[in-house]
Amino acid sequence: MKTIIAIAVLLATGLAQAHSGGLDRQGCHHNRKTGGYHCH
């Protein structure tokens, strides 16, 4: 069970850092591919 939890935590961490990009003062940035704008 501990192994499953450890794997889940590692996968979640990888997904959380899936993209790079500069953030503005509000912690947000534009997605140039889709034209979207989102915050972290």
C-alpha cells in the first residue's frame, strides 16, 4: 500500500510541473497554442 501511495505522489508531482513558462505578477500566463490564460 505504501508503494502505491508513493507512486501516486510522484505521478501527481510530475503532472503539476508538466509545463514551464513565465508567470506574471498574479502567477498566471498565456497559452500561446490555445490562446488561453490560466493561473497557478
